[in-house]
Amino acid sequence: MDENTKIALDRQNPWWFVKQFDTGIDRLPWYPWITKYLKAREVLLLLGARRTGKSTLVYQIIKSLLKDKTSPEAILFINLDEPLFQSKSKDPVFLTEMIEYYFAEKKSISTYYLFIDEVQNYDYWVQSIKTLYDTRKNLKIILTGSTSTLLHKEISTRLSGRYFHIMVYPLSFREYLSFKQLQKPTTIEKLQYFNDYLEFGAFPRVVLENDKDLKQELLKNYFQTIYLKDIIYPNNLRNNKDVFDLLYFIISNIGKNFSYSNLAKTLGIAVETVKEYIGFAENSYLIYTLMKYDISVKKQIANPKKIYCLDTGLVNSISFRFSENKGRLIENLVYMSLIKEKNEIYYHKENHECDFIIKDGMKIKSAVQATLTLKDETTRKREIRGLLEAMNAYNLKEGLIITEKEAQLIDIDDKKIVVKPIYEWLDEIESGKG
């Protein structure tokens, strides 16, 4: 191992020298299963978009290991975003040689912990990790990655049965309030802070920034980083303008129905190209596609879809006027909150539309509408009509309408509709009561 690599590793592993390192605000309590996975033999993957806090979470895991009397020399951290390491991304032996050198230097350790940050930056990571896993029984491997391709192709075969994965998202509303040091907020405080949460989103660094202009700059930088590092560069895309135009268009139209052919016609690019670009953006965790429910999987795939974005702050920084689009932002937030709970979600549409239906096994278990307010009579009729249609279609006795701040019970025939403020609903699902 050359001297520059040694220097880089020393810099990335300050605990070897009993130096302090920043672990940010503790998020480990929100990921209780991490401790369980640390005790398992399998590789642990922390996945999610850039800037969601994966690296900070890794530092917090390292801190907890040190607190539990793990030897500092038993912990090796490698950040593959390091320019020097990126220059070796196509060297098939670089990573293995670096790690084996570390092992040779620390022979007396009984159990090793290997952390690799942004592992997708190294072309041969799967091969290297599989070899290490199979040959080093006293090694626990924890990886982070910013593209969902980590769970596709090679990993599904080469590491099959050898890994667990955890998704790391921007802050939940409960986490957001804890970052704001609000332990027992009043209803007025919840509503006030929810508006900030909705407008600027939940990336940890953005939440901790007080200056609104800087918040916007950070969000634009995050979008640019995801766009370039996880969509353009890894997929060798040359026509940046088409990619940007597509992303701008779909993020400007979150929650609206679309078809690949209509998008292609609107933007003047091929249908297959639209599918490919949307796939790349999904792989980066920037956007999420929602399908219309149908018993026929073939029809589900062919039906119009909806797009939602990782973070409402990103949506606002790219395209939205916040005050004019709060309803769609609330819908986006409800969607992201539902998928965090590992729900299987679709939208319903026959004569009318219901934003979300949630499937459990073979059965639809609930139907949800999301809207800013029911005060406007036209909106009220539309939301209730769509929800009732879904409830009747799937034999549901109760449905839910999530609003900004309204609460109500509506009885129609033998059906019950619960109207609930979103901050209250978020608190329920994040505490496991929803």
C-alpha cells in the first residue's frame, strides 16, 4: 500500500489516534434494528439518497462500538468518495489489498469491523466483499450506498443470503422535532414547525440551518449532486439537457398521472429513453413511481403512473411555489411516510380517484386521501367521492383523509371517514400506532 493511501486511511480513522470525530445528532434510537444486525454474521447495507445521513449514522455506530469497549484498531472505515480512492475505482485488487494490509498490521484483533462508505464508487466491490465475507469469519462488514442498483444484478446472486439492508431516509417529523429540541411540542408548535418541515424538507443539514436562503442553496446543491453523481456520471449519459428537462417536469408535477408515451411526446424524446431516465432517477432514490392498482399485473404496468419525490424541500427548491402547492406537497409527504413503513402502495382509479390504497398480502387493508383542506366544497366532494369508491371497491368500513390541520368524523351510510391533521397522523405512524 502506497504512502498516500496510508495517509488517507489515517485521516479517515481518527479513533486510531484517540482523536475526536463528529457524530452529529444521535439517530440510532430511530434505527433500533441496527444493533440486532451488528450482532449477525451477514453484511449490513445502509441504503438511501445522498445527504440523508448514512455516513453520520455510521459514525454513530462506530462511537457506540467504542463506548462498548471495542478496540479502536478493530474498526476500519473507508470512504470511497475520497478522490484518491475514486481514481482506483477500476483497479480490481485495490480495495482487497488495502483491507488485507490493514489485517496484516492488526493481527492481534479477535473481531474486526469494516465500514465502507459509498461503496458503489468501486467497480469491483461485490467481488471484494464476497471474498472477504467468505474468508474472514471474524469480520463484520457495514456498507453504505446511494443507488438501488446495489440490490440488483450481481448482489442478488453473488451476495444472496449474505446481507441485510436498511433504508435511511431524510428525517421523520418526530426526528425533525427532536433536532429542533422540541420534546413535548404544543399543537400550535407542531403546526408551525410542520410548515417549515414541509417547505424545506428533512435533510439533516438543511434542518439544522437557520438561514432560509442557505437552506435553499443547500437543497439545490443536493439535487445537483444526486443528478450528477448518481444519475449522469455512473450511467454515462451525454444528453444532460434531456435528463434535466425530464426530472424538472416530473418533479414539477408530483402526484399527477402520467404515461411514458405522453412524457416522451411532451419532451420530444423517445419512449424507451424516458423509461431509462426515470429508472436511473429511481435508482438514485430521487423519485418514486406509484402504480394504479389492478388484479392483473400486466395492466398495472400498462396503466398511467404517478411520481413522487424523496423530499418536499427538494421539490420546492427545484420547481414549486410553496404556498400555491401545499396540497400536493402534503400528498408527497404522505406517500414518503407510507413507504418508510414498508407498505405496498398503489393508487385507485375507476370513475373517481383515491390517492393511496395499501395492500397487505393479497388484500387491500386501507384507503387514504391527502389534501390541504376540505373547506372548499368542490374539493370536499371530490376527496370523499374518490375515497368512498375505493372503500366500496375493496370492502373497507373505514377510510382516512389527511389534511393540513382539520379533524372530523364523517359517517356516510355504513362507512366511516376519519379526517385527521397530518402532524397528528405522522406522530401516530412514527410511534407505531397508525
